[in-house]
Amino acid sequence: MHILSMTFLNERNIFASGYYYDSTGTKGIIYHTRDGGQSWRVVDIDPADKVNFIQMLTPTTGLAGTQYSLYRTHDSWKTWYTVLTGEFGYSLSAFCFQDSLNGLIRKRYKFLKTTDGGNHWIEWATRFPGTSVNKIEYSNRGDILVTLENSGFLIYTDRQILPRTRSNHSPIQSANEFLLYPNYPNPFNATTTIRYRISRRSRVEVTLYTVTGQKIQTLISAWQNPGVHQITFHADNLASGIYLCTMRVNGKSKTQKMILLK
């Protein structure tokens, strides 16, 4: 089983999406737990594709997408239906909601916008010449922030896409000074590998927490040289559930969610 996206309603009620392999190929799947990861309900949602992203808009209503289809549910994925078809990106980074009604999704080189929780979608913006979109998100004041992968700057938007900032000292470049990759495998049973990258010599701290913020263990706290590093983590003494792996470098932090299934 491989987890690609997660959405938390609270510390116990969690949805996750991803895929697994069987003798016929790749199967898209959704997981749901009401007890913080102690037990999971499994939904086979797509017979031939990975479920790359999931987002719950209310405790029972949500959206999940593969590369070619966007699904919607009203009853916590007991039933679902298709609301969009076409080619989508491979991650939740090109899909976001401001609230339970208003959201955006990237459909190839275009953005589609919904104002009714994903039932209907209209074209909002066309392609960005010579680049691809890495991430979209809403700011605190409701503007839409678009991260362009190749040019490395943020486009701030109101009603249309207008470049506002392009700088060698942009927040994106600063954020890319270090990366914390998703652990693999995830979910895992007893052992998983945590990988991260730093762009310059830095003091690195990697710490494991419960979803309530309780510190479990500091996995590393040391100065390290630039490059990709990895930690093999053994969870023999931990119970099944959701855990948070946080990496801190130069006063900044990144966190990945880890699922332990025993």
C-alpha cells in the first residue's frame, strides 16, 4: 500500500488516498479511520489508477482525484460519482479549496474553478507559457498563490493571473534550501526510510511526534553536509497510528505524516 495524500478532520477522523498492486495491476484506494489509525476502512475507488489526492470539504462530503478522473462523495466514500474527466497532475499540490464551496484544480494547462463544492467547474485561467504549475493555494486574505516550477517564483492573483513578484530571494527559493521527502514505505510495518535533502551545510534536526504534538523521539540532531541523507526508522515499540515527522533547518520546518500499521 502507498499513501499519496491525506486529509485530517481531527486527530482521530482521517482520510488517506493512494494505491496498491495486485496481479492485475495498479488499484486506486481510499482509507478511512475514526480511531487515529488503529483500524482502517478500505475503499477500492478506481480499478486502474492511483488516487493522487483527497480532500474532505465537510465530515461527509469530499473530493478525490486520479490522473484522469475527479470523484465526489456525500457519505464518506460509501458511494461516489465522477464530476470531471481529463488529465490532471499527479499530486494534491495542484488542487486546493478555500472553504467547503470554493476551490481550484489544474486540468492540464488550465485552471478550473468551482463555487459549489466541486459539483460544477468553469475555466478560470489558461496556460502559463513555458512553465508548469507546481502548487496552488489560497492566501489568508483569499488571493490565489501560484507556484511555477521552472521559473521559481510566486504569482499572486486577485481575479486574474498577474505576476507580482520575481526575485532571486523569493520565498520559494528559500523554502527549497531543504526538502523532507515522504517516508517509504508508507504505510509501514515496523521499519521505514526517511529521506531529506539540504542545499548547504546546516544543523539538521528530525523529530517524531504524535498527531497531538507529543514528542516521541529525536532521530537526528547534528551538522550535516549538503546532499541527500536518509534515516532508517524502527517503530517496534510504537502502536499503530498516525505519526508526524518534522525536520528543522535554520529556524524553518517541514512535516510529513507517517502511518504505522501493525
